[in-house]
Amino acid sequence: MSLLQQADWYKDSIIYQLHVRTFYDSNGDGIGDFRGLQQKLDYLQELGVTAIWLLPFYPSPLRDDGYDIADYCSVHSSYGTLEDFKSFLAAAHERDIRIIIEMVLNHTSDQHPWFQESRSSRNNPRRDWYVWSETDDRYHGARIIFLDTELSNWAWDPISKSYYWHRFFSHQPDLNFDSPAVREAIWNVMKFWLELGVDGFRLDAVPYLVEREGTSCENLPETHEILRELRRRLDDSFPAKMLLAEANQWPADVCAYFGQGDEFHMAFHFPLMPRMFMSLKLEDRKPILDILQRTPTIPETCQWCIFLRNHDELTLEMVTDVERDYMYDEYARDKSMRINVGIRRRLAPLMDNDRRRIELLNGLLMSLPGTPILYYGDEIGMGDNVYLGDRNGVRTPMQWSGQWNGGFSSADPERLYSPPISNPVYGYQAINVESQRRSEHSLLSWKKRLIQVRKSSQAFSRGSIEFLHPPNHRVLAYVRQLGKERVLVVNNLSSSAQAVELDLSKYKGSIPIEMSGKTIFPRIGELPYLLTMGPYQFYWFRLRKI
Amino acid sequence: MERQVSEDSFLSDDFLRQLISVGNVDLLVGILSRNDSSTIGKVVSAAEEALLRKFPRERIALVHVDGGSKDGTSEALKEASTLGASSGMGSLRTLRWISTGSDNSWQPANMVRTVLTAADLLHAKGCAVLAASTENPTPSSVESLLHPVYREDYDFVAPLYSRHKYDGLLTRNFLYPLCRALYGKPVRELRASEFAFSGRLAGYCLSRGEWQNEGLQGGAEMWLAITAMSNGFRCVQSYLGEKPRAKSNAGVVDAIRHAVNGLFWCLESTESYWLKGAAPDSLPTIGPEHKLTSESIRVERKRIFQMYKSGVAELSQILSGILNQETHAELNRLADAGEEEFRFSNALWVRIVYEFAAAYHHSVINRSHLVQAFVPIYRGRVYSFLTQHRSAGSDAMEADLENLCQEFDRQRNFFFERWRTKGQGAS
């Protein structure tokens, strides 16, 4: 069965996250576009990607990188046309690649016609599509999310002479989900894209849809009811489509968004991400073990999404103060690398460009429970530019070759939406797809092989996990199991060689076969299984009963 | 009993396996125990709290070395530990205890050596040794020991306590002034049950082939301090507050013998250093000085005096082979004095100490007999000390201690001469 026909395809996916603007410019205007992206689909297929998550590409004043949508049913002119999108979508599906698009439910841009109408008069039929108030004294329990820029969740509108509610920037008024018309309009937006053929939505900022006095206005039962309703309509009309929740919360709180398998299909596991980095720096499995042991079981049809880096900062909201200080000290000693509550750096610079550590983190990403999301450019080890402001330093043009503009665009360099990385270590002359394609031992080639191996066993994507607890805490070991398929994963988190004795007695008689080289290891017996591991080395063994 | 790797190694296979599993660390804390089930819990709690609060980022090994407890000491440790099976809440890293021990009642030196070896093998930057017999340990004292070696690059940290004036008399009358005179460094607590050292010092000490020597068995911690002082390692004293009470597993006589034997043996092993005449040197001191709050100590002065008198009389023949004639005669005269007029002068005390040390060096008699003969004389000195300082305040006590130290300095050349030349006993 083709991946596209599977109902729970998202469980086995390898998702690649990108912004159209950053990937490939087909018309030489300095901005990536859908035609350019379509031209690069072969590359993504070759990499092993089975789904693409597109960051917002809608018409927008771009005051929040497209998360301020001014028109839900169109494409920003810089990225092409709706026809270009349709063509791209079809081309992706031809390659068995699913398309997940970003959908911002909670708010629109203040330039959106809905808001313009709503503010135009108190009698306008769309007046109640947003949350208006005569005072700024309501919903005190709601925290201000962007503390750096916003003083209140209310903003004064001089046109309608009243306050409107916004959980994010003041130019992003929150939609009023208590209004049936709003809920219908949002469903219509989703239906529009579903009918075009998109395979799923990443729903942004879902905890904030509903406001109630005396609450934090987050994760409210009414919000869940709205989400369940969306899911019901989705399943009724568009089976095998997927909803992915963005809820930067502790796993126990995020679980509510899976419901009884009747809300989201997938949700990000935010707290795991910083702990993978922490474990590596601490050379200790404790942070990863702790958070995964505190992660509740989720409904059978649901799946976590896990990631190393994305378009935002490496968020440190879901860590303790002590852990946050540690992360800052170890990964962002230079204060310019910090933003909001996180670190605005890419994977390779975070790892000091150490290939072994980059590989180990990717190994964890591909072997821990969940669907992995790869951030564009990390497969070749792209760098960042912390001097670009906001989080633009991790959103620079994809580096395709050592040629003009890194092969991203034929435009004059000054015209590019962002300067490409050009330093001698991470610049496009040194780090690019073309040169890495030529080498069997490049990071890109290694990554392709890793993905192949991951895909070779559904134990990784669907299996249970059982942690082993060898005395050596620098080693993180676990068994992923699906039916009779068992994969033993052993990771040395340390910068030095380690010996580890694993209690594999319950697998006595099995023969471990190292999955990348298909090498046979000694049969498992009664005694602890001794492995010696090089610095940052990891093994994936298929345990076979022969 | 744990199986040994080979005859050449005193580390068991099991302990080595545990060390491998811990891997390299920044800090190591060793707790030494023998039948300390009633107190080890508090020491464990203090150590864990200090580490979790003050060193949450560091790679840490907690090592329990037991000298053959039969009272459930190891179980008491497990019960008291909050770290659980594999990790400690509140710490960024995994924290857990590893342990080793012996059914054969290890000598304390072997226990210290085990901690040194663990620190060396795990490349610890700093290591603190704590006694499980301590009855009132505090997290701050653990931190005060570790901080100087870990953060300030010191190699040896000796504790500095507030003590009652009758507490630590052996230290006050013998260990401290003698070492200060010979090594130049005013280390107040040479024979401490809690101290810290650097990985550098651990490696150096382990490389010395002196671990089998009997002299070291009685005072490995003293040898460690003296080795640090006499080999250019950076030493410091750290105020830990009031001297913790410790449940004593050894008798008073044994304690005196071990201290005397240990120090005399140390003098021998480091003679090339102190015979050059070390210049007096100051020693940095870290932390706030603490006020003494403990209750007064009851002492049986009369009994001490009687033991002194009978001991000197019974051992007269042995003493005549150790002390020169004049000294022995003076000691005898003193022994005839009544309780009230008895005064053991600094000058006589220092001369006797030096003559005993020289006699030990020259092995004029069996060394253990020699050390045994020192005990009653020490009792006489203690009796005199108690009588003289019955109503003395802390300033007067310090002034008196300074006088004693100066007396040790004044007679130093006499001692050097006796040390270099054999055969000046009375017989």
C-alpha cells in the first residue's frame, strides 16, 4: 500500500520542515517560491523525506514571519500563486510525499479583511468575530506571552474606540471562537485546503482559542470542544488527514490535546528537545530518561512529533530554572545567541560542528518514540547568523552549491530576502548540497543512510520502548519493539570511550545485528552483554532469534 | 568477601566495575565507615544535600568504603540516601552511590587509599573524605571542603574547627606545634576525619610506594597532609564551624599510639624536606570563623595524673633508653611532685617529644614499645595542661599555644642534631 493511502501515515513519516521563502528561488527575485520548491522535491525524496511541513505562505504583512495571516485562502505573491501551490502539491504526491501546512487558528493579522470589517463599526456583522471590550480590565489570569514587546493582552483600537484581545503581538487580534460564525469560517478555510489535497495541518497556538474570566485562558475545556468538533468534521469529510498540535506544554498537559484519540493525531514533544541537548552536554542519560518516564501513554492512533531544531528558538520554557541556566551557559554563553526564553542557533553550531555529536543527536531523534521532524539545512550542517535579529539567523537561504548565492537564487546578493551564510566554516562555499552529494561520507550521505535504516523497521516509528538501566549512566540504552521485531539502541552520550554491560537476559539467545553495517555480534547469553563504545557512538541492533 | 583481581591489586573486580560505570568525574565524595549504622545516615544526607545544592552541574561520584561493618551500616546508607536507584532529583546528572568493603576489617589507611584510587582512576578534580562516625555533619562543611579544591585549585584542604579548650589536646600539645615547627605550615587539624584533596595530590600519593608501611596505617590522613606540605602542593584550611562529634571506635590509648606512630613515621619519610629547616609560612584560611557553642567537657584529671605517675615509674627502664639522662632525671623529679604543684613545662615537654622522635628514627628500642612509653608522659602533659588552663579564656589559650610553638622552634636545631646522630639515650 502506498504511504499516501495509509490512514495513520503520519506515524511512519519523516517530516521535513521548511519555509518556501528559504528553499529555492525559481524566478530570480531573491525569494524562494513554490516553483523552486517543486524543483527540489527530488532532492527531498532522495533524502528519504515522506512529508513536508510548510511554514505560513499566506498573504501577510509579514510582521511575524507569516504568522500574521491576512488571507487564509491564497498564497503570498512573493512565493507564487495558488496554481503554483497546486502544481507543487501534485508533484509532491507523485513522489509519495505528504504536505502539511501551517494554520494559525487563534488570530489573524490586523490587516485581515475580517478584522477590518470587525473594527469598522460596532454594528458590523463581523464585530463579534474578534474579542472586544470597553475596558482592558478583563481576563487578568491570562499571562502575557511576549513579555519583551507587549505590556498587555489588550490593545486600544482607535477606529472602533474599544479594546481588542491579543495573546501574541498587538497586530495579531485573537479570533472569537465563541462565535459559531468564526468556527464555521475557520472550518471553511481548512476545507478549502483539504479539497486542494493537503494532507494535514500544523495548528498553531491551540491552547489559547477561548477566553474565560477567572482562568488562565489556556487549555480550557471549551477550547478542547472546538478542537474535537474540527476533528469530527475532518474525519467525516476527509479521512486520512492529520492534525498536528503546537502546544508548548508539559507532556501531561499536551496529552489533553490527543483527547481520546478524537482531537489531534500528533503533538510536539517540546520538553524532550532541550533535554537531548542537555544530556549530551552533561554526558548523562538522566534528563532524557526523566522526561520520557514522565510522558504519559497516548491513544493508539496518536503519535508524538520530536525534533532537534526548528524555525524558532531552541525553546527553554519547559525546563527548570537550573536547567535553563545550564543550557544558556553551555550553548549560548554569548548573550546575542539568546532570544525570548531560548537559544537562536542551528544544530551544527550548537554542536560546535562536531560531526560525532551531530550524528548522535540525529541517532536519538530517529530512534526515540515519535515522528522525527528535520529542519531544512540541518541535514548538511548549515550554520546560523545571530546578528540578523529575531530568529532570522536560522532562516537563511538553503545552501545548494558553492556557486552564486549558494545556488539558492540568481538574483543580485543584495536582493535576497536574507544574506546567505558566508563564513569559512558554515558558508555555502564550504557547506552545500552539491559537494555533500559527491561524498559518500558527507553528513548528507550519512543522513540518507540513517533515514533508510530507520525506515527499515517499524519498531522505530510504532514500537514500544523499554529502557535498560546499565550502571554506566553515560550510556542511554533502550529496546524498541513492535510484535516480534526488536531493535536495541545503545547511545554513548560521552566524549570518551565507554564500556557498558547491558542486562539483556530476557533476550537470551538472540543475535544482535548492527543495522547500518548488517554486522553480526555475539549471541546474547545469561551474563551481562558487554559493549565498548567510542565517543558519542551509537548502535542500532536488530535482535534476531535464529 | 569480594574477589580480588589479582594479588597486586587491592581493588575488587566489583568495585572496578562500578568505577567503570561511573566514568570520569569532577568531584568525588568518599565516606569511610566501620560499624557506623547509627550515624552514617546523617553524613549521607549532609553530603547529598551539599552536592545537590552546591554542585548541581558537576559530574560526581559518591563512594562508600566500609571497613567490615557488622551492624548494617551499608543498609543504613541506602535507607538514608535520597538518590534512589539510579538518579537524584534536583541534580542535572545521575547521582548514585558506589561501594566497596572488606570482611577483614581494613586498616583506615586502606580505606583512604581506596578513595584516593577511585579519585585517581576517575580523574576527579577534587575529593572530600568524610567519616561516617560523625554525629552532627552539615552540608555546609562538605561544601567548605570541596570548594577550595574544586574552585580554587588547592590541593589539600584541612578543616579548621572551633573547639572547646579541652578538646583536641593531642593536636594542641603535640601534632600541631611539632608539624608547624618542622614543616613551617600551621595546619591545625592534621589528623582530621574529614578533609579534601585534589586529583593531582591523589595521583602523587598513590605513586609513592609507602602504602604497605605500618606507620602509615595509623594516620593516612596525616601523611596526606604532610606529603602535600612537603612537596609543594597548595594547602589551605577551611573553617567548618564547631568540631563535629564523632562516635569513637578506638580507645584513647590506641588513638594516641596511632597518632604518635603515624607522625613519627611521617617525619622519617619526609626528612629530606624538614631537615633543611623549613621557614615558617602562613597558610590561607577560607570561610568565616565560628563561635564555640558546645558544652564544657568533663575530664577525670585525678585519674590522668595517677596513670601518668604509675606509667612513668613502670616504664622507667624503657624511658632511660629513649631519653637522655638529664631529660629522664627531670621527668623523674617531676613525677615525684604532688598534684597541686605539678607543672609540665613547655621546655621539658618539647625536649621529650623531640627525643622520642629521634629515638623512633634510630629504632633504639622496638618502635611499638617506644610509642607505648610515650603515652603516660603525654598524660602528664595533659594533666598539667588541664590544671593550668582551668580558668583560661580563649585568648590566653591561644597565647599559650603560641608559646609552645615557639618552644618547638627554639629546640628545633637540637632535634635535628639528635635525629642525625644515633645513641644519645641514657643507657
